[in-house]
Amino acid sequence: MTGDGQTYAFDNALAVQRERLDTLEELFDPGTIRQLEARGVAPGWRCLEGGAGGGSVAAWLGDRVAPDGSVLATDLDTKWVAELSHPNLEVRVHDVLEDDLPEGEFDLVHTRLLLAWLRDPRVGLERLIAALKPGGVLLAEEIDFVSSVPDPRMDAAPRALFERVANAHNTVLAEQHSFDPFYGRRVAGDLEDAGLTDTGSDGRAAMWRGGGPGGRIWQLSIAQLRESIIDLGLMSPTDVDAALALCDDPRLTVVSPLMMATWGRRSV
């Protein structure tokens, strides 16, 4: 659940969600790890992984800061991250808009695909920043679907079909789940407005193909939103099913959503 009582679109209780989280990790973990390495994460650090999801980044952080460092991994639903067994990892059910965090404790706070789900990301940011030690670093990674466009060399019909289902996906998430599909373009400014120093940002995108991990993450996401897309009159059942099949077709070639990594340091 989100802080305002609305539900997340992607339910951890569904068996397919484990595959969805695994696919997200396959697509986005390499870039996340590069960003964490660039922020200087080192043995002995105390880290907070907010919105830990499947737990792969929390596990990486636990290995990186060992033996004397530690990681607190939080999420509204800790079903998957709780399966990890790292001696320096603590897992906690937590709502960033409602529940307290230790103040001034962490060398690093990292989030990925968390803030855009919040009804007020700036409030969430303020709470995360308060958890940093003076001089500690916040790294927030947020997605922007501005770049999710097909290769113009695709045939016109499948190209138009993908554009329709991508727009329907974004509409359902925005209207029914308080998700901002374009928050990636805002997050850097929000970090600056929150008073962080030494701020910076770096966006990454790739070409995704049907039948590969990129096509699969679209398919897994659209499948969970199928009934909402139909109920809102955005697409017919036949068209949604055709779009799901298209995600398996290697002729589908699209630009991935932009993952915007932004960082800053809490003033000493």
C-alpha cells in the first residue's frame, strides 16, 4: 500500500512478481552498482536501502560494507528481501511517509523506483535526508518514460500498438496508483530544493527487444495492468493481448525508459 491508502500496481503476493523483480534487477542493477561505486561506498559504511524490492541491491551493499558496516533494508512489503540471510542486514517493514527512521545515522541512503510512487515525493525526500549523517550521501534513481518510443524502422501497425499500450500503462499507473511516470525529470531539482550539496545526475537508457529482458518487463507489467487498461476504455481486450504477444516478438525494438540517477550530500 502507498501512504495514502492506494495500492501498488504490482502485487508481491502474485508468483509472477518474483520474475518481474528479477527482470528489473537484471536490467537496472549494473547501472545502479556503477553509481554506488562512484559514490565511494566502502567497508564500514552504514547504509539505508529504501524500497528494497527484491533485495539484490541490499545484498550487494551488505557485501560491500562488510565486515564492520551494516545495511537497513526497508519496504512496505518485505516478502522477498526478507529471504536474504546476511549477518549485517536488517530488514524492516516501513512506510517512508509515515514511519520513523533513525536520524543522522547513515553514510548512504539509496532508493530506486520509490519516490515516484509517493503522493508527495518531497516529503519522502526530507525524511530520507534526515536519516543521513552530516556529509552522508543520498542516491535516488527514478524512471522517466519520456524515452519509451519504438524504433521508427518497425512496421507501422506494431509500432502504433506499442505506443498505445505504453501510453495506457502510464495512464493506469498515474490515475489509479499515484505513480508519476515522468518523475525522472524532476528528481534532480527536488534534491537541490531539499538543500543537498555536491549534487549531480546521470541518465541511462538502452534499446530493448521483444523476447529479451526488456520485452519481458513490459509484458509482465502490462499483464498485471490488463484489466485496468480495459476497464478504463484505453484499449480493447484483443488489442491488449496483441500488445502482450508483441512483447515476445524480436521485431519489437524500443528505447527503454530513462533511469535518472541523482545524488547529493547532506550539509555538514
